[in-house]
Amino acid sequence: MGSLDGKVAFISGGARGQGRSHAVGLAAEGASIITFDVCDQIPSVGYPAATEDDLASTVKEVEAVGGKIVALKADVRAQAAVQAVLDEGVLAFGRVDIVIANAGIMPIVGEQSKTRQAWHDAIDINLTGVLHTCEAAIPRLLDQGQGGSIIIISSTAGLKGPMRQLDMKRDGYLGYIASKHAVIGLMRSYANVLGPYSIRCNTIHPTGVFSPMVANAEFGQLAQEQPALLESMHNVLPIPFVEMQDVTNAVLYLASDTGRFVTGLEMRVDAGAMSY
């Protein structure tokens, strides 16, 4: 018997990385999964994006642990598209209980990261996309009248200023940092106004996570060229990155009744990075 039996989770950015990890982790605990991903390359992002094959792999991994899943291609920047995914998932599973606003990009690689479009893409996906994901599900949570849990994936970059040298400055990185700070304001607002309805809202702030966002040749080359980038991600514990499962473990806590009285929290999964 799982800690999330009978629950339904709505997850953005589920084709790979943290999104897939959260989908599989919650499914293993009994939750049904509704997820989506753009499955297309964003021009300002200099590392390879998730594909439709990646999304199909998420479906297989969820089903392999006994879970049920609705997985669709959709762009988090389009409110109507996000709403359509949620509606189709609710049609299949009858409800939604958990929202994980996970979709995100980090446009810091290549010359395209220095364009104003990179800023807009980071804000549109990492901030407005969080709004779209939450706003699609909140009316349903309220109508159900049984509470719920909203979890926004932020970063330690949302708690400090990781850009330490002028040669690290680029519009895409500024957009990433600004968006990861801004979702804290969304979280606090949702926690306040939804709390009376037993709907909780929290953010999770990982240090660097060993996921496709950083585990790629393009990021590796940038880290060699800009040593200050990795220095700004320094952890107190002797590890360079946490694993995706470490973030999923925090998601499971906040999604389940174990964290039933936790709301308005900025939860760090940071290996001590914020103590440094």
C-alpha cells in the first residue's frame, strides 16, 4: 500500500529529468500521473531538449512500477494547452490532488543565451509556466473540497545570487535566476489564499541536480570556460550534485500526508550550499 494510493498528480515537464523522476516516484507510491512536455527545442536553449521519445519512455517507466499515466505534448507557455492536458487527465482519472510545477529551462549556454529572447524564454517557461500549471488545477482542487498539495520546483539560485563575475552575465542566466526567485512569491501567495481550503503550497530548492539540464556536453564545456559557474554551485557536503531521486524524495514528503501541515515552506535539498 503506497502513501499516495488513490491520488492523482499533475506534473509539468515530465518527459525526462526531474519531471520523469517525480512521475515514477509518485506512481510507485500509488498515484496516477497526468504529465506533459513541450518536446521541442527552444532556440535560446543551447543543450538538447526532451523529445517525444523521452515522453514515451516516461510512460513506460510509470507503467513499469504499476502506475497509470496520461502523457501529452503541450507547451507550458500556453494556458489553453496546459488546461487541455489537465482536463484530459481528469477525464481519465476523475480528480487531481497534487500539482508539481516542474518544467524549466536554463538558457546559459552559447551565444543565444546572451540575447533578450533568452530572458523572455526563461521567464515565460520558468515563471509564467508555473502560473499556468497551478492555475489550471486550482479551480478543480477548490471544487473537490478535499485539499491538495502544490509543489513548485525552484533552485538555490532562487535564494541567492549565483552570478558572481561580469563575464558570467547573460540574459538567459539573469532570466533563470529571476524566475527562480519569483516563484517564491507565487508560492507564498498561494499558501496564504489557499490555506483555508487545506491546499498547501511549497517550493523546493535543489543545489545542482545531476539531470539532463547539466549532464550534457554543452554545460560541461561552459563549466570549463567559466570555473566561477561551478564555484557558485559549491556544496558543503562533498558532492558536486544531488541526484534527481533526492529531489523526488522531498516531493514525496510534501505531496503525502507526512507533510500534511507543511505549507509556505522553501525546502532546501542543497547539500549545504546555502550555508556556504
